[in-house]
Amino acid sequence: MKVALTGSIAYDYLMSFPGHFKEHILADKLESISLSFLVDKMVKRRGGIGPNIGYTMALLGGDPILFSTVGQDFDEYRSWLEDKGVDTSGVRVIEDDFTASFFATTDRDNSQISSFYPGAMSYAADVKISDWKGEKIDLIVVSPTDPAAMNLYIDEASELDIPYLYDPSQQTVRLSGADLRKGVEGAYGLFVNDYEFGLIEKHAELSIDDIQNLVEILVITKGDQGSLIYVDGKEILIPVVPPDKIIDPTGVGDAFRGGFLTGMSYDLDLELCGKIGALAAAYCLETDGPQSHSYTKDEFIHRFRQHFDDQGKLEILL
Ligand SMILES: Nc1ncnc2c1ncn2[C@@H]1O[C@H](COP(=O)(O)OP(=O)(O)OP(=O)(O)O)[C@@H](O)[C@H]1O
Ligand SMILES: [Mg+2]
């Protein structure tokens, strides 16, 4: 099953300042702030929602294709993704700009000063799925990116008659109540965390009952409390897989989605999809960064069976 992932593609530049910002902020000179921090550590990480979800899907043998825009600095990221099995043929390069970039400096108190440059992501709405000449797309995932592009993909899904999962995540705060309502109304499924679900209820003025009536599948994730799947009037609780250690939560929601979507690709029942998502999320928590975890399908299945009974169904991944 070919799954189109439309979320952002970005780099994160993460720096550490071995001091305290607050000691350098002069209350009587706020009109002329001029600060430069010599940092002692920097990492550049591949991130963005589309590739994060696609990375986990590829590890598990799914068939993801990215649709988005990137800048002149994308070559090494493209090779990395293609090597792992993520199709980047729907990604367009904007030659005179850079891939969306997040720059954050953290000090010893964990205070953070950061900037996000959307760069090429601002052109995301120029990439139309209907222009793509490849294989048939079976499912579209509308994830955070430029808000105009998110609205475009909702319209395209309906024009092309392809079901879509609505995954507004961080952009829930940027979309209007009307946008959110439209996104939910046309969706095959809605994927959100608990907080985002509350925002949708408030701004789109939809109750949980309304939403269950509108979508086939509703998935609400609740961090270390696991997740809930609402389907056919039933509520299925998916417990977490306890991580061996928690190194970094960045990308945990995306890894969960990657696992869930791979389960859906193989037509596995939704409870099993949720459990695959839970284990994929645990792996992500155990490493630094959203695409640093790695496992073979055999290792994944072996660990899965220490927590859940798949009745042999995960053999299909092999
Ligand atoms: N501390 C944890 N221990 C085990 N599993 C976890 C933990 N935190 C998250 N998960 C797993 O990941 C899933 C998604 O987590 P969460 O609800 O925090 O997503 P999110 O808020 O969208 O995360 P993100 O910060 O990536 O946006 C959970 O349903 C759970 O299965
Ligand atoms: Mg999230």
C-alpha cells in the first residue's frame, strides 16, 4: 500500500551553551540587546514530520512516499532516506532557498532561544499529488507543514478520491476552527495527542461523539498513558511498551504513526496496528533524535512478542 506523507521536511540545528542566558540579559539595556553565545556543542539532525514517519515505515517494510519542498541543502538527506527505503520522488527542490531549519540553543538551565526558518517549506502548496505520474497512491497522510499545503492536500484527497488521515499535530494551533472542522469532516481517520484533541473540540466545535460519527478511525495518543483507538463504536486501549531508557522524546508521535500506518498497509487489525505503533514509539524514545533508532524486522517482532500476542500475524512483515 503506497502511503503519501505530506508533512514538513526539516533540519534541526541544536546547540548547547555552557553557561546561563539569564546572566547575560541586562534588564537596563533591553532596547539594544546584542548577544552572541559561543556554544560548545552542535548537532545537525534530520527531522520533519514526513521523513520521521517514513523512516519508521521503511524500517518495518512499509511503502512511504514523501510530498514536500526542500532546499539546495537536501542532497545528503535524500540519499539517507532513499537508502532506508523512503521514496523521495515527490519532493521538489527550491534551488534558491534552504530546507526548513530549526535553530535552538539551550543553556545549563535548559532555557532555550530558538528560531524556525520555514525556507522551502513555504512553497509546499506548489507540490500537487495530482501532478505525480507514478504508481497509484492508496492513502494520504495530511501532517503539519505549511498551512496552505495542508488545506490543499485535503482538497486533493477528495478530488482524487483517495482516503486521508488527518494529523494536524503542532499545526493545530495555526489552523482556524473552520480549517480543522473541514479537515476532520472529510477524513478517513484522525490522529492526535490528547491536548491537540482538546484544541480541536474547542476550535472546531466538535464533540468526541461528533468526531466519531465523522471519521472511521480516531486515534488519541496520551504519552506514557498509551493511546486510545475509537472504531465501530468501540474504544480500544493500547498500552505503552516500556522503553529500556528514555533518551529523547523528539519524534515519538511520528514513530507511533509510522508503526500504525505500516500495520494498516498490511491490513492488520487496528488493535495490532496500535501495538506496532507503541513499540515503534518506544524504540524512538531510546535514542537521541527522531531517526536514530534502528532495528531489523526480526528484532522488532521478537521484542513485540515479549509484550503482546500477535497470533503469528507479524510474520507478514518479513
Ligand atoms: N514515556 C513513554 N513511554 C512509553 N511509550 C511512550 C511514552 N511517551 C509516548 N509513548 C508512546 O508514543 C505514543 C505517542 O506519544 P505522545 O502521545 O506523547 O505523542 P505526541 O504528543 O504527539 O508526541 P510528539 O512530541 O512526538 O509530538 C504514545 O501513545 C505511546 O505509545
Ligand atoms: Mg505529536
